[in-house]
Amino acid sequence: MDISSISLLADYFVICSGDSERQIQAIVDEILERMKEDGLRPLHIEGDTPSGWVLMDYGDVIVHIFAPEVRSYYELEKLWSNATLIVRIQ
């Protein structure tokens, strides 16, 4: 989601889900590894896999990795509905 025109927090949100704690951790690990290959490290990581929500802050890009029930509860896509959707993969 491109949030640059509606927020000062970041330019983009990436929102995804993992079906289990193991899958959420695998997504986190893969993002860390791929970004590290490009010389990028997160400014901050918040949350953990047992909570069902991990937030990875890369400055202009914030990545949210959710368990499905937590994603449904917080409905970030609805909260940020004025943002421009760039890509949706299901």
C-alpha cells in the first residue's frame, strides 16, 4: 500500500499473513535475509510470532506480518483504505 500521500509514518505498508507461528517466523527471517543482502537492516522490529503480529520498520517501508485472526481483528487495510493499493496477492 502506498501511504505516502496520507501519512508521515512511511511511504509504504506491506501487509501479509502467515498461517502458523512457524510460517510467520519464516517470513520474518526471509525478509531479514533478503534485505540484509541489499545492505538494509530494520530500524526496529516490534512484536513476535506468538503475538500474531510482527512489525518490521525499514523507514520508508513498514512490513506487517500477521496471523489471520489478528489481521482480521485490526483490519489495517480498512483503517488505511485511503491508501493506494499497489499489489494484492491472494
